Amino acid sequence: MRIIDSHAHLRRGAVGFDKIVESGAFDEIWLMDLSGISLSGVDFASREEVLEVAKRHKGRVRAFGFVDLDGIPEQVDKLRDMGFCGLKPYKPLRHYGSEKYFPIYERAQILKMPVMFHTGLVAKGPAWESGARHSFGSANMRPDSLASVAEAFPELRVMQGHMGWPYMEETAQNLYYYKNITCDVSGFRRCISNLPEFMDRKCNDGVPGRFFIDKIRFATDQFYGAEADNAAALKLLEFWKLYFEFIASVYYKCGQAAETENFFYCNARSIADWSDSKY
Ligand SMILES: [Zn+2]
């Protein structure tokens, strides 16, 4: 089975990452640059390190560059020129759907750079200090705030990181209604018992015959580069494979062969294909 880990990160001075890539466990790993971020206890790779790894493993590793939504739109062109194929904002000062950010989304749509938006419950960073240039908590990163982005930029691939817990109904509306919003399951196990019913729900997004499973991607959200995280990524892969083999495929539509392939590979592949196509 082909597999894309469509949302992950890299630590500074990563150990064992090359081995994971070369093992072939994943066909591709998509690294989200978080060099602009501090999280307690994690030292993220610089953007140069992320790009270097993506170049070294061309075709196996894709790099999404950290974009400051409160900064200038020209960042987008610069990140594309550097070699990033997508964008990763985080903890913006306004909510994602603010029209102030539209010039950045406009450049992303023109340059065909998918945007991976964290949604829902978020890791704690350092406490507030005067002059802090980011927001706190998940209020600015609710799934609902992506609806305006998807409507205003109908070709932009709006990637919702995670299922948006605890705002699952907002995620459901996004998947139901907007053809260009997709999400990934990383970090999502809190209500896994409801997940197959969720994946089986029907869309009404203008693309005939689509179900939520056609818009939900496999991802680990691991911080690759420490032995424990590398191992956890492989365990998560095994977990989701077994979940599909013994639960989803037995009891639900989302577990049929084509749907399973969509989850592990095709849903991510179609975003990559859009990004790779000419503009
Ligand atoms: Zn992440």
C-alpha cells in the first residue's frame, strides 16, 4: 500500500530521519517548517535544514515553509523561490479568515502552494511577553475560520491540520460544503470511536459522489529526528493500517479498498499534483 505522511515536522540536528525515508515505510513525508515557532521542549529545524532534507530526498520529502500571516505577501514568492512547495502558518494575530490575510492567500493560490492550517487544540508555547507577535490558544485557528478562505480562494488547497477537535462540527461543515478543504487525522484519537461514521458522511461540495473519507488524510504530526518520535511515526502508521483492516473495512464504507487508498495516499497525492502542475 502506498503511504504519504502528509503532516510532520523536523527537529534541529535530526537523528534517524534519513533511515526512515530510505526504509520506504512512507512513499512521501511532508515536512512543515516550524522554525518561526517555539514550543516548550522542542528545538525545530531551521528552514535551511528542512529545505536541505527535502532536496536530498527529492520526490520523497516535500517542504512547506513557515509563513507569517501578519507579514507581507511577498514572503510567499520568496518561499516558493527557496524551494518550498506549500505554506504553514501558525498562531496568527487574527483568525485565519481575516481579510487582512487575503493578499497572502491570493499569492498562494496563484503560485499553487497548498496551505496547511493547524486547527483546534494546540500545543502550549511560552507565556505571553510584551511584544509577542503571535496569538495564544486555538481561538484564531478554529476550523470555521477556514470557510471564508475556501470561499474567497476556491482553487487554493486549504489543508486543515488535524480534525479541529473540539470543534468537530465546524470541521464537518468544512468537509461537507467546501470542495477545497481537506483535513488530516494527526493528533486525533480523542473520539476515534465516532471516526468511521464521520468518514462515511456524504459531502455536498459540488464534486459528485464524494464522502468525507475522500477528503481526510493520513498523517503522523511527529517531530521527526529523535528516536522516540521516529518510532512513534512507524507505530502510528501501523495503528491506522490495523484500524482500517480490522474495523473500518469490516463495518464501514470508508474501509473499502479504494477509500482506504484515498486515506493513506490519493487524497494527499491530488494536493501534490495540483501544486506540481504549471501556473
Ligand atoms: Zn503539526
